[in-house]
Amino acid sequence: MRPRKGASGLVVLLLAQLTDAIPQLHKRALATSDPFYPSPWMDPQAQGWEDAYAKAKAFVSQLTLLEKVNLTTGVGWEAEQCVGQTGAIPRLGLTEFCLHDSPLGIRGTDYNSAFPSGQTAAATFDEGLIFKRGLAMGREAYAKGVTVLLGPVAGPLGRMPEAGRNWEGFSPDPVLTGVGMAASIKGIQQAGVVACAKHFIGNEQENFRQAGEARGYGFDIDESLSSNIDDKTMHELYLWPFADSVRAGVGSVMCSYQQVNNSYGCQNSKLLNDLLKNELGFQGFVMSDWQAQHTGAASAVAGLDMSMPGDTVFNSRRSYWGTNLTLAVLNGTVPEWRIDDMATRIMAAFFKVNGTVGKQEPINFSFWTQDTYGPIHWAAKQGYQQINHHVNVQTGPEGRHGDVIREVAAKGTVLLKNTGVLPLKKPKFIAVIGEDAGPNPLGPNACDNRGCANGTLAMGWGSGTANFPYLVTPDAALLARAIMDGTRYESVLSNYATSQIKSLVSLDNVTAIVFVNADSGEGFINVDGNMGDRKNLTLWKNGDDLIRNVSSWCPNTIVVIHSTGPVLLPWHDSPNITAILWAGLPGQESGNSIHDVLYGVTSPGRSPFTWGATRESYGTDVLYQPNNGKAAPQQDFSEGVFIDYRHFDKANASLIYPFGHGLSYSTFGYTNLRIQKLPAPPYRPTTGTTAPAPTFGAPPASNLTEYLFPSASFPPIYQYIYPYLNTTDPRAASADAHYGQNASQFLPPRALDGSAQPRLRASGGAGGNPGLWDVLYEVSADVTNTGAVHADEVPQLYVSLGAGAGDPRVMLRGFRRVSVGPGETVEVLFRVTRRDVSGWDVGVQDWVVGAGEKRVFVGRSSRGLELSGVLG
Ligand SMILES: *[C@@H]1O[C@H](CO)[C@@H](O)[C@H](O)[C@H]1NC(C)=O
Ligand SMILES: *[C@@H]1O[C@H](CO)[C@@H](O)[C@H](O)[C@H]1NC(C)=O
Ligand SMILES: *[C@@H]1O[C@H](CO)[C@@H](O)[C@H](O)[C@H]1NC(C)=O
Ligand SMILES: *[C@@H]1O[C@H](CO)[C@@H](O)[C@H](O)[C@H]1NC(C)=O
Ligand SMILES: *[C@@H]1O[C@H](CO)[C@@H](O)[C@H](O)[C@H]1NC(C)=O
Ligand SMILES: *[C@@H]1O[C@H](CO)[C@@H](O)[C@H](O)[C@H]1NC(C)=O
Ligand SMILES: *[C@@H]1O[C@H](CO)[C@@H](O)[C@H](O)[C@H]1NC(C)=O
Ligand SMILES: *[C@@H]1O[C@H](CO)[C@@H](O)[C@H](O)[C@H]1NC(C)=O
Ligand SMILES: *[C@@H]1O[C@H](CO)[C@@H](O)[C@H](O)[C@H]1NC(C)=O
Ligand SMILES: *[C@@H]1O[C@H](CO)[C@@H](O)[C@H](O)[C@H]1NC(C)=O
């Protein structure tokens, strides 16, 4: 993890420069990841998991080795209905677990809802509303028969604004993302569905995330990208929201494709064993991203618990686990306690969300087709039957999910600029301009996995998508309102009809609303030269020219941006541009949501990222070209914790709109900061040791005959992954030329050690040492609506740790969305925890409250710090 003490990335760069000067040393000094073994086993006393653990232990104690292996290994790509399924345990009535995308709905099915992106949800700065979104998504997943919903996302966090999948997550700020993760997880799991915090960790760009994918784009590399992250940055930035996820009780975590410090995410013992399971005390299970597993025994002892989708590569008919894991346990390469721990973690997650064996919701859809009838085993083309039951899940106990979607997207739309033209009040004449206001002429779901930006942009592309049940376009919603109001209304749904647009918006008294966008998505789809990551930060489809043109003809030009993150706004200060709104990725109710903000029905949100003037001003960028020959491209996170506003502050860089910024239709005053120090107990480093690793049930039979395919009457499904052996000759059954290597020849020391282990001082509870959540201060402030209308304000609390240049000028530590009537004052209260004022001490390997003078700020954005005081 730490190649050298301190800011590793920087040191690595310097070393590279030095060694370049020495002719005989051409090799770059690569970041390395410290080994950490053995893999921590579950803690029976872990808070919130006690019942789940007891049930899981009782269940796993009944299982044979084959049954345990079945839980850990997916049945293969396209083998069943969901994007991933585990093996079943028919003897005890447990049906296969359905693991399915996505973080904004249920992917590839029908009669489901298409929710706003995580990023748009973050822009609401409304924890309760993010929870409601999670709960509604969980309800839909449950009703379709999904056991594990593959979201929410904290990796990417958003180190680079160009990164393709930032929109699936929340914000480059770890606290905002942490709140988003925890609220989403609680919502999803309350509906009886296991959530999955992904992608763990450092999965900050699409380019080179998988060597195979990169080769498909013509890059000649053999290994996937390495994100090189030092220990302090890891803790204070990237790990932070995962700690919040664990604290929220998340049942599963997905490890990532790329490497961290030159060790693959799904076999990186430092990440999985040390950080996640030991320090954060994660009690659920770790699944691989799809094809992110690269080894069998090595990934098992490094902390992986479930192989997804089960085959080595899609449709290979071979698995690193399945048969191989059965053999590895029998021949002693993987200890029995480790397979027991895997199975217990998987079952505990299921029981934690109140799963009942034998009473699981049946899977009532097939991801691979929307046909009613078809082969249930899609890859094998076997088992022709009804595979889609077209269950309508768009309404749940809390009501119509479309209403939540409309509210989230409206409250997550950010009013960046407003000279006073908004809210609209029965305008005389509206001209709506741009392709982004209208439909995709081929239908909202025309492009596979949303891999295009045709028509209005309401979702990015890739696996993080869902089919639209309908898509309310801005044009449709604004037209309907115009008819009600008696407003003249015309739209030109093209970016290129220059002469028609000119004659329309040059007319008297027109309110021109220009819709533009910028898209991105997952690396497996290339849209217009964007291989997931954006190749630039400008608007797509001539958007800047469109805005410049319209605003040169019309003195009342309102710009609405749908995008997957910040875009450059070179025209923002034109006096003819009277309002600018960022509407993110709103989901199915897009038009209704933008209507609600434009007409002042709903109060808008705040920006979850900074709007810089140039691409360079962000200080970080995607690595677009391999930089290490055919070996793993090296992405040094040498900026440390300084991303987004922390970077802009450090560089004293000018920006257009700060993190946290957003106007409302009223004005607010901040007064009366009060700081109260609470009598918190001292921080107690965790000490002592764990219990030794337990094993459950009878030891596995040693006679290999027991592990053969059940009988001739059991016809294996083509390409399916099973736990069985096809012969009692283990070498032949493994089909591995290297079979027979002794574990001690290739597994790291202590990998097999099941004895009691020392507890880390920074560990001890869900998310880390419980003392981190002791409240040290209560900070409150008065927020007064000084304007004329009821509106929402988002007071934000920032801290400065006073440690000098090594620390950000300020860091967000809390926020509240409050609704305030005109003339009304509300008191907002923030609880500042020990964690909030600590930094990660690399030497001590713990959080430490430093000696510097700590200050607290309450204000309207990272650059609008109205009130400040000393945390004495
Ligand atoms: C393993 O899972 C497969 C697929 O669900 C199932 O057919 C098989 O019976 C299971 N094996 C055991 C030993 O439970
Ligand atoms: C599970 O059931 C318990 C007891 O009925 C209840 O308190 C808890 O909220 C339920 N949890 C979920 C995730 O449904
Ligand atoms: C076992 O794993 C090896 C790779 O380590 C693979 O080549 C082989 O095909 C696997 N065997 C089975 C039966 O899946
Ligand atoms: C839709 O998008 C694709 C790819 O971006 C493009 O090639 C195609 O022309 C578009 N189709 C329409 C009808 O706009
Ligand atoms: C524009 O509005 C003004 C003020 O309401 C009015 O006097 C004028 O006639 C309008 N022009 C047109 C073309 O509607
Ligand atoms: C940026 O990328 C988009 C999408 O590929 C493209 O439409 C646009 O022209 C590019 N901008 C510049 C300045 O090249
Ligand atoms: C603003 O619009 C007017 C037309 O009303 C135009 O004459 C002027 O040049 C525009 N200004 C800018 C900065 O585009
Ligand atoms: C293994 O089990 C089979 C079938 O039950 C039996 O025929 C065989 O003798 C056993 N082998 C040993 C070594 O016990
Ligand atoms: C099954 O066993 C035979 C030897 O009997 C071996 O050649 C073959 O590769 C094995 N198949 C699988 C799927 O492991
Ligand atoms: C044990 O089984 C695993 C999985 O097939 C294999 O990789 C390993 O070489 C085997 N080791 C021994 C000592 O037989």
C-alpha cells in the first residue's frame, strides 16, 4: 500500500525521474501493496449482525462442502435470468440468489422505474429523499425477485470530472458520498434486498480498467490499470464513504476491475482483508466485479467471498472457483475455515435483510430478453418456458415511484445562475431549443444500454442503467404547461436548424430555453470516441455554438444542461444568458422535474461538484494512453486528498460555480453561530485478539467419489459452473496443467493461519473504531429566509483542521436541507464527531486529532462560508 512513507505517488514520480538518469536502472519504481493475512472471519458479536450471524451459522453448519462452494460461485455468464446467480442448495430449499444491476433501477427488464442518477440524488443534499429513492429501488428489486441489487456506487468517487461513471455515484466529496451511500443502503435493505457498495476501490476511470477491454480498443497492454493511492489519501478520501457503507450495515461489497498499487482489486489482501474486513469490520461478503477475478486460491485467501458471474471469462465453462474451490479446500490450499467464512458471510447478508430460506421471491424476469417465453438458461439455450412475467413494480407501499423520481430530480436540479427571470410566471412566449429537449426519435430505449446521446439525456450509458417505462421530455412537459397558461409555445428540437432557430428566438418577448447535454458511461461502449470516459469537458453536438447563437439573438436565454458531471461554461457571463440550470440525469420524469423548477413549484438543489473554468483547472485527468509499456498503466494519485474543491482551494484557482453552490427563489441570511464542546470519552484504541477461526458442520469427506456429478440422471447444463468434479483424478478434474502445487509454494505466509488474531487499534465497530463517532461538538446556526417566498436552503458545515499546507483549506463535514418560509428563521444543528476533526496518521495507523487550531464554518457553499468559529 505504501511504497514509501508519506505521499507515495509523488515519491514514485521523483524516483522515476532519478532512476531515468541512471542508465542501468530503467525500470520505474512501481507502487506496491502490502500483504495482509489471514483473511478476517466474521465476528459473532458484530453490532447489528448478531441475529444474522446466528442464523447463518446454523444454516451453514448443515451444509456439505459442495453446497458451500455453490453459494460462493456464480453459475456462469447468461446461465440464468439475472446478470449473476449463485448456485442453489435444493436439499434445504434455498433457491439461487439473483444479483442484478443497477444503481438507478432494475436493468434490462420492463414495467420498472428509471430513477435519477446517484449524482442527481446527491444534488438534492437531502438525506431523507436519498433514502426514499433507495427504498423505492429496493421495493422494485424485491418485487422482481432480486436478492442483491448492485449499487450504490462510491467508486468512482469522482477524482476526474471526465471519468465515465461518476454519475452512477454521488460526489467527489467523501462526506456527501458517504451520506448518499448510507441512506441508499438503508433504503434498499429495508425493502428486503441486499445492497452492494461498489466498486472497491480506486475505480476512478474506465480507460484500461480491464486489459481485455483496452485491447479491444487497440491498446497493446497485458495488465489493467493500477490506481496508486497512498495510505493517508486512501483513508481520508476514497475509503471514507465505504466506511459509512459498512456502518450502515451494507450486506455486500463489489471489488473492482483495476489494480490498486499494482495488485488486482479482487485479490488485494491489503484492501479486502486489512482495510475492509479488519479495520472497517465489514461482516458481509465481497463479490468480484464481472470477470474481475484473476486467481483461485489466491483471491480466496485475500478476502474474496463470491466469484461473479462464476466463469473465468464469460462463457468459458471454466471457473477459478466451482470445481477448483472444492478441490482447493480438499487439498488444503484454501483452509476449511475460509470457505465456511465465505458461506457464512453470504448467508448472513441474506438473513440481515430478513431473507427466509424457502420463501424467497421468485425471479420473474430474464435480463437477456423481454420475450415472454424463451430459454431460462440463456447461454445454453435450454429450458424453454415462460421467463418474463412482466410484473409491474412501479408502485409500492409508499406510493407511485414516479412521484419520488420527479421530486428527486427537481430537488436535484441546480440553479446555477438567475438574473431574476425565474421562476417563470405565465410567460407570453416560450421557445424551446435543442435536441436535448425532445425524444430520441427511435424511442427512449432505442440504444442498447443507453449507448448514445440521442434526444433528451436522462441517464448515462452502461450497466448502470434501466429501461425507461416512459420518458417525459422537457418539450412535452413545458408544452402542456404552456397550454394551461395560454403561453405561446414553439420548439425546435435540433441543434443544427440555425436559420429556423434564429428567426424564432429573434422575435419579440421570447423566453428561449436551450437544452444541451454531455454524456458518458461505462467502458464497454464507445460513443463518438468516448470509451466510457469523456474525451473532453465540452458540450456535445455543437451545444456551445447553439448557446452562443441563441444568446446572440435573444436577450432572455435560459440554458438547461443535462450531463454526467461538470461541463465548461465559456458563455456563462453573457448578459443575455439570464439563467443556467444543471439538471443532471433526471430519469423518467425529466420534463416534469425541470418544469417544477422553472415554474417555482419545487425548490432546486446544490452542486455536488465544482464548475471549473478549464479542464486543466481540475488538476487531475483521465489517463488516456498507456504509460508503462505493455504492463499495467500507472495512474498516480499524486494530488492526495486534493480533488475537486479541495484542489481549487489549494491552488487558489478561480472557478465559475463552487461545490455546494445553488440559488433558490429566495435569499437567506446566516447568523448566530454557536459552538458547544461536549464531554466526550477519550479515544480508546481497540486492543485484544479475535477468537480463532471457527469451522461449521462436519469436516468434508476425503473420498473424492462424494464430489462427482450426482449421477447420470443429472444432465449438466451447457456452460454452467458447478461445484462438482467430473473424475476422481483431481488433476484431470481441475483441468489445470499446474495442478498439484503446494500452497506454501505460492500463497503468502500466514494465509492459512486460523489462530486468534490481534485486533487493529483503528477497528472495533462497523466502519472503524466506535470512538470515531463520539460527538465532540455541537454547532448550530440560524438561517433566515430574507426573501419573499418559501424555499429550501442547504446550510453546509465545513471544518479546517489547521494542520497547514498538508490539509485542505476546508472540508465538508455535514449539511441539512431545510425548508423555510419567508421571514422565518430556523436553527440548524450539526454534530461534529471525532472522525470529523481527525486525520489519518500513517505512522500510528489510526485516526488522530492533530494539534492545529480547528475551525468550523457554516455557509451556503465551499466558497460561501458565512460564519466561522474556533473549535476550542
Ligand atoms: C448447486 O447449484 C446448482 C445450480 O443451482 C444446482 O443444480 C445443484 O443441485 C447445486 N448443488 C448442490 C450440491 O446443492
Ligand atoms: C426485519 O424484521 C425485523 C423484525 O420484524 C424488523 O425489525 C426489521 O426492520 C426488518 N428488517 C428489514 C430489513 O426488513
Ligand atoms: C481451474 O482453474 C484454472 C485456472 O487456475 C483453469 O485453467 C481451469 O480451467 C479451472 N478448472 C475448471 C474445472 O474450471
Ligand atoms: C443516434 O445516435 C447514434 C450514435 O450516437 C447516431 O449514429 C445516430 O445517427 C443517432 N440517430 C438519430 C436518429 O439521431
Ligand atoms: C412585447 O411585450 C411588450 C410589453 O408587454 C408589448 O408592448 C409588445 O407589444 C410585445 N411585442 C410583441 C411582438 O408581442
Ligand atoms: C467533445 O466531445 C463531444 C462528444 O464526443 C463532441 O461532440 C465535441 O465536439 C467535443 N468537443 C470538442 C471541442 O472537440
Ligand atoms: C444580446 O441580445 C441582443 C439582441 O436582443 C443582441 O443585440 C446582443 O448582441 C446580444 N448580446 C450578446 C452579448 O450576445
Ligand atoms: C470411496 O467411495 C466409493 C463409493 O462410495 C467406494 O467405492 C470407494 O471404495 C471409496 N474409496 C475409499 C478409498 O474409501
Ligand atoms: C473432465 O475430465 C476429463 C478427464 O476425465 C478432462 O480431460 C476434462 O478436461 C474434464 N472436464 C472438465 C469440464 O473439467
Ligand atoms: C489444490 O487445488 C487447487 C485448485 O484446483 C490447485 O490450484 C492446487 O494446485 C491444488 N494443490 C495441491 C497441493 O494439490
